Amino acid sequence: MSQVTVTLPDGSSRQLAAGSPVREVAAAISPRLAEAALAAVVDDRLVDLSTPLAADARVRLVTDKSPEALGLTRHSTAHLMAAAVTALFPGAQCGIGPAIDEGFFYDFVVSRPFVPEDLEAIEAKMRELATADLPYQRQSWPREEALAYFAQRGEPLKVQLIQEKTAGQSHVSCYAIKDRDTFVDFCVGPHVPSSGKLKAFKLLSTSNAYWKGDASSTPMQRIYGTAFLSEKDLKAHLKQVEEAKARDHRRVGRETGLFTFHPWAPGAAFWLGKGTTLYNTLANYMREVLFPAGYVEVKTPLIFNKALWERSGHWKHYRQNMFLVESEGETMSLKPMNCPGHFLTFASEMRSYRDLPIRFHEQTPLHRNEASGVLSGLTRVRQFSQDDAHCFVRPDQIGEEVERLIRLVQRVYGDFGLPFSAKLSTRPDEFLGDVATWDHAETELKTALEHAGMAYTVNEKDGAFYGPKIDFDVTDAIGRKWQCATIQLDYQQPENFDLKYIGADNTEHRPVVIHRAIFGSFERFIALLIEHYAGAFPLWLAPLQVRVLPIADRHAGYGRTVVARLAAAGLRAELDERQEKIGYKIREAQLQKIPYMLVIGDREADDGTVAVRTRAGGDQGAQAVDAFVVAALEEVQTRRAGSPTVGATLAAAQSR
RNA sequence: GCUGGCGUAGCUCAGUCCGGUAGAGCAGCUGAUUUGUAAUCAGCCGGUCGGGGGUUCGAAUCCCUCCGCCAGCUCCA
């Protein structure tokens, strides 16, 4: 019999009989590895352990330590769930069941929606099947036979999938889980060798889905679950989900008095006093950053005649998301974006090449008529404002301007202590303009990213039809990613609006527009910050920075003096002079996540001091009022994250 | 928008299955207490049971409809 040579990652090699399954490689190395192996990577392809080795190959065995293991396990768990569902719900049809970022799902056509008790029963059945350690057998079925089998089994969706995915193939890949009734699913795999490898899983929720995500297609019931390689990882994940729930900005925002909603204005927040302070702090921060960077803040109309939207193309492509207004027989629309207003502003006077780049920044409200079902807290709203700007540049200025923008993004996220990453999206299949211009633009973006020292990934063909773009993802304190900043080149709108500047050659030229935002929208960014900080904002952002807590009524007068001094220094402070015990006032201030509590009683009133308590560190002892003010102002100015003790702040200030 | 769930006092929730005129805690108000680092005690106020319509002698409860909120609506065998 002929032999094949497999090369292992450590460079060593083994000889096996040709056609041996990959699992033999593991067995040849150690029984322990044979037991631990879940799959293998053969010449860079992830395959089952049952895959025969036909020729010499590089082989790496996948165990629960390998990066591929999690997705593999989740996909196999989805199959296990499908096996359980078909066993418990005769007649259930299976759709697709992929592994996803947080776990897996599987869609079914069933006679009634699943209820929570169903999930318990399905999960119990899954445990039973896992305990039985049933093999996942990969089988190659003649295509016609597979089609006939699924048709006979009442799985028209699988038939459709086979028809669509395997046109021209003679055989198709299926997986069988052998139980009393064998569950066979059409799937490329690969899978774990047997259900006994699936130990840590949990079904989480049900929801509606449609076949292929098309609302006009067959309605299905989706079950979401998650799976991990160990019980410990699963528990950690579930705990993280709990943590995310506790940080939910909708809950924290209400509890700390930032904003509220009313059914009469769905998708539009009411910013309460504290929320408005936070909003304004961010808006002014952005102004402080942008003014020295050469931006001009403008305010353009909120309502425009339909003619503008016809010119910009929104009327054709975006009308269903626009709020329309009738006036004297004219159709107007609330603006969903600032760009057209900025184009008109640019065109309102003659521009010289010497004036470019011209940068318009605007924070006025935008309205987008989002479908009611997608509204959600502050993250998906109908009314919001962006830290929006459009940079009008000469083609030769693109690289430098983009580099400045990347540095601006780095600076801003740095001030919030938010880690982030960049994605470059390149020319899509459907695009406007010529290839040479696109290639040039993409090169400029790459160079700018490199000059700014910004690592990035490339999303091929994911650019907008009018130009390439760079998107930035922010990672919050519990590891979730939020897409916020964007930098988009636009060659198209300057054409639509016939924008021009006079060049050094005294002829008209077309500028390029760069659309850009760093926060994205204030609403969404505030949601991010609330969840990132769990409502405990760093001092510079905290709507209420200091609460003064008198022990007894007789200390209220001194309290007013202290608050006045804090306010005069520019700190946001208030007095809690209710007739409550100090423990009660502290508890409330803690729950409101106020950074500093200044307790004052007889001792403090006599000495002109305050007993400083921090939200995070508890009682810090007494300090002179002026010392506290100096330290707190320094903390605000340096925009320090967290809430270190004032003592530490002073020590740091002195050591400089 | 579509599917499912939910909507009872400012908040969190019980009562809905099985129709008989709404209840708790917190918050608020009043009073007492004058308090030293995460909840002092007592009393009181507070609800068109999301809106509208219907069934019924009688509806928070059953039916219809509208509104809002929550989750989901390809991350593609």
C-alpha cells in the first residue's frame, strides 16, 4: 500500500497509509491527542478528523486550545440543537444554523412559536444526546439521492439549499447524528467527531426570522444559544451578558436622570438637566478640538425644499427615511444629513485654491424616519445630532487631510481612554467614477493610515459607491465594539452640486469632499460612554461633579459657602440639605454615581475643611476646601479617566 | 415595516389563566428625629389598569383595533 507523508507544525513528519483518516495522525502522536482532537487543518483547510489523507500534506490538529475550536464547537452545537428539535417537534423543518460571534442559532419552521419551556426541553434533550456521545458522521451523498431524501423527509428548504449551493456537483456533503432516529443535515462542516465533545452550551432566546432574511419569505422561528469549550468560559460569558444588562444606557440613563422618552415622540430623547449638561460638555469639547484644527462651525437649515434632495440623490435613494413637510403647496423635508447644506454653503461664494481645505462643522439636529421596529434607546433614534463635518479639498490635499483626520480621531479617543481599530473599505463592484481615481484615493488613504501609525484591516469592495472610506471601531470596557468614526471620500456630490474652486491656473476645478465624524452621533456616543463607564463618568464629564452633604441642619450654612466656592471655581456642585442621616445621603449620591461627596459637620465647619469621599474609594479624610478645588480642577483639566483619590491627585501634582 | 413578547401608581412588580369595582416595596408629601461615611420612624397622597371600540348585569382580566416598549428580522450549507 502506498504511503503519504504528513508534516506537523513542529516540522517533524509521520508516514501513514494513503487514505488514512486524519484522526490516525493524532493517534500516531499520542492517545491523549487522539482524545483531545476536534478537527484538523490540512494544508490550511479546516476538515473533519474523518477526512482521508490522499496525498502528502501539512497537518495541524485542532484541539480546544486552537483558535478554530470555538466556531467549530458552536456550529456542531447548532446541529445538536437541530437534532433535538426534530426529535421533540416532529414535522419541524430546518433552515440554516451557523456559528455567530456570540454563539450560534438555528432557524426552524414549526407549527407554533417556541416558548421558554420549549427551550428547557430542547436543552435537556441536547444534554441527553451529548451524554450519549453520538458520532457526527460525514457522508458524501449522490446529489440526486440527497435531494430525494430531503424532499421525502419534508424539508423543502434543505432541498432549495442543495439546489442553490451545489449546482454542478455530483455529490453533496451531509452529516448524520446517529440516534434512534438518525438526524441528517446538509452541511459542508466540518464538525467535532462526536456529540460528547460538546459540554458547555446554553439556549438563550427565541425570535422570529425569515427564510434568507426576506420578510416576504417563509416565516421561521430562530433559537439562539451559545457554546464554549469549557463550563468556565460559558459562565464567564453569561456573567458578561449580565454585566452588559446592568450597564444598559436606557436603565442607567433613567436612574441617573440623564434623559427620558415619551410615546408621543418615539425615537427622540428628552434630555433632562444632567443629560443636557453631559451633551453640552461633549459638544463643547468637540468645538475645542475642532476650532484649532481649522474647522468653521456653521448652522444650516433644518428643513429644505425637495429640490435639494432631488439634486443630492436622497429623494431617489433615501426618501422612505425622510420626514416630509408640506408648506404652501411645496414639499419640504427635515434634513437627514448635513452634506447638502454644506455643499450649498460651499457654493455660496467663489473659492480659491488658496482657501482649501475648507472645513464645515455642524451639530444641528438631524431627523431620519427609521422603521418603528428598529428604534432602540439612544443607539437607534429618529432625531439626533452628529459631530459632522465636510472637508473640501483639492485632489492633491487628500492624503494630508486624511492623515490629519486620523490623528484627530486618535486624539479624541485617547481623551476618553477608548481603544479603537481602523478598517479601510475599497472600491465596490458598483461604483461611480474611473478606476484610476479610485486607485489613487485608496493609495492616499493607506499612506495616511501608515503615516499616522494606525494599524488597519481592509474590507475589500465595502466602500460606498461614491468613494472609499475608513471606519473606526471603538472597544468599550466590556469588550464590545461600536462603530463610531468614519472618514469617507466623495467624488460624486461635488459633481452633483457643481462645486468648484479657481485654481492657480485661473480655471475652475472640482474639489473632493471628505465626509467625517468622530463621535458619530452624540446620542449613540453618549450611550457608548454610559455603558463604557457604567454611568460613573470621569470628573470632566460627570454632569454633577460634587455633592456637599451636611451632617445636620446647622451645617447647611457652611455647606452653602462651600458650594459657592466650588461653583465659582467652575465645578458643578450642589448641596443636599434634606433632613436625612449622612448614610442615606451618601447612599443616594453613590447610586447617582457622583464622583465626589464632601461631608461637612462640626469639625469641618470649624476648620474650613471638607471630608472628601470618592465614589470609588470611600472616605479620603479631611482637606482644606482650596486644596480640594485645586485637585479637582486639575482632574477636570487632564480629563483623567476613573476617579482617583484627591490625595493621590495632589501627590501627583506635587511630584511634577 | 414584519414576527413574538410585554404595557397595572414616578420606578420595580403582584393581581389576568378561572370576569365581581386594584395591591406591595421604593420614590413623593407631612410630622417626629439633628443625625459622622451605602437606606431613622410614623402617617398620608398617588392608578382613565397604554388609547379607542366590543361582549357581559358586571371587564385590569375575554374579543377587535390603534399606540408605545423589548427582542429578533442571513454573521449565509
